[in-house]
Amino acid sequence: MKNNKRQFYGFVGVDVHKHQHTAVVMDCWGDIFGTVTFESKVAVYPKIIKEIKAMIPDSLIPMFGLEDVGGNGRSLAVYLSDNDYIVKEVNPAYSSSERKNNPTTMKNDEWDAKCIGDVLARKLDELPDFVPNDLYWTIKQCVYRRDAYVKQQSITKIQLQEQLVKTYPSYKKMFSKVAGQTALAFWERYPSQHLVVKEEKDDLHKFLLKASDNHCSIKKVDKILELIESDGDTYRNHQETRDILVRTYVSSLRFLKQEIEQLEKVIETLINQLDYKLTTLTGCGTVIAAQLIAEIGDISRFKNAGKLARYGGIAPMKHSSAGKGIEKKARQGNRRLNTIFYFLALQQVQLVKGTKKPRNEILFEYYERKISEGKTKTQALICVQRRLVNIVYGMMKHKTAYDMSYSSLNKAS
């Protein structure tokens, strides 16, 4: 499809929302044929599409542009694709820039749809076609839900510790993991220390033995009692109410852990259907592999690794003027994907505890070489990220396992 064929299309920019969508129908010069607002329901789409087609001259082929084809606009995009209409994914950055480029800035659904239509007409060669794939879409939803649970888990842990520090000042010394199985059982039964001092030592030991699957020794009990005694009396008015709070945090943490584990099993089952071997890459477990797949989607969307790097905001941006310029770190692109590659890069250059050997000798050597060339540690880490983009792209494109020896023969410059 070439730009000189734009006059053969009727462009439909659609501003999508949760409950309703607004479509502006126009030609390649920006002249509007009509506007329609309709409910976000599959049942109404046939009637609306018929109305839109009636607005477009018979000589023109309808082409639709939507920003959010993975969320609020997915049902419409899927319906259009299933009925053989051309559907393009419009990057929100394009339509946002289109709004700002107008002399009078406006913000309403009709104007947003018009801006999407303008971008669609001008950049139709660059915009990717929408290709529905329920597997990738479902993986992304599951990953996002799991990430939300993990975030809530972290918040709840902090809230629990805010209560514990007031009743058990030495709580960090009592258990190796504040939210571990044994610790949670203890906090639930003894949310404040005045409940522990009432307990017989043998009964406390029996309880901890059961809670820890017979791993808690009598020495552990003695240590807990000594720490409580050294902390002094922390009982205050309304302590019973605060005890209830501690128990609610414990209950929430158990629930979140269970939900996270369940989702991770579902995610593992889903990504196994794709036959990617991303988990063979150093530091890339099932969760990180799923996060990569969720953000990248179908790897065929990207013609080469460079395109993927730009999508993730990992490729440097050149800033120049009057023949002079420098390359700077990109601030745009998919920031979630950028963050995943950042932490994955950290895994490659870390040293194994106790051995002082790098987790990935090849990429660690590459990292050290970049530093010796004068780059800062941050810049060298970005180079590792860029190298990882090449590796991940190749693994997904060809569904191959990570081969460190092959990597050593194909170092990034």
C-alpha cells in the first residue's frame, strides 16, 4: 500500500472509551463525511458499520484507525477484522501530537477521533495492521493482573510492618521472612506481644512447630521471648483494635500469595502453547518470560531487532543541529518493556554470591569492555539491554533456546 493510493480510502478515526465510541468519517484531505457516537457493544456494531459505510462514497474503501486495540477498543477492532475491514493501530503519541499541532487546542471525543483519522490518512504506510490474537491478549491480561497483585502484596507488607514495629520493635530479628509461612501464623495468633507473654513456653513451641512444619526449635522460642522482653511493654490503649488490623493484613497476604501462585500456573500453561524457550536465557524465569511476551506480542510485528529496540525505547536517540549532535537515552517507547529489559540486563552482569563469578560470562565481559571503552556503568548497562533485545528477538523469531556459545560469536558492537 503506497501513499499515492490514499485517495482510494475513506478514513474512519475512532475514539474509543469504556462504554461508548465516537467515529469521524473523512477523506484523505481531512474533509468530514459524518460523525457517529455509539455504544461499546458487539450487538450494535453491524448497524453502526452500515451507517458509516453509507457516509463513505461507493468509490472509496473503508479503513479504520483505533488507538486502544488491546483494551477498550478491542471488541470493535476484532469485529472489524473478522469482517475483513482494514484496521490500523494508531500510536497514541501520534494523535496526541496531532492535537497539539493545531493552532487551537481542543479536547472532546469528536476532535480526538478527527485527529486519529488525520494520523491514519497521513501515516497509513507506517501504522501496523491490527491482527487479533486471543492468546497473546489473554497472556497480557493475566500478567497485568499478577503484577497488580504483587504490587498490592508489597503495599500490604509495608502496612503490616508499620503495625509490627509498634508492638514488636525487634520483629525483624524474630523471623528470617516477615511475611513467611511461620511468621504470618505467629502474627495472626499473637498480633501483639501481650498475647505472647500469657502463653506457656511449651504451648508456644508446639504452635510454632506446627506452623513451621516441625522446623522451629526450642532455641527459636527462647530467642523470640528474649527479644520481646528486651523490647519492653508496648501495650497501649485500643490495642485490641490494632490487633484486628494485623490479622487483616495477614489474611490479605495469604490471599494474595494464593492468587499470585494460581495466576503463575495459568500463565505458564499459556506461554507453553507458544513454544518460546525464553526461560533458557540467564535470569529469565517464567514470570519475566511472560512479561516479555505480554509487551512484545507476536514477534512478527517487528521486521528486525532494531524495530523492537525502538519500540522498547532502548535504541539511543540522536539529537543534532548545525551538523553537530549527540546520542541520548531514549525517553519514549514502551516503558514497561524497557523496565523488563533493564532488570534482565542487571541479572546478566551480577556476580553469583559466594563464587564471585558472573551469571552470564559473555554479557558480563561485554559489559566490562564497554566500561573500558569509556562508557559509564549506566551506559554500559544500556548496551547490555540492546544486546538482550537482539537475543530475545532471535529466540522468539526462531523459537530457539539460548546458546551462550553462539552469543559469544555475535557480540553487539
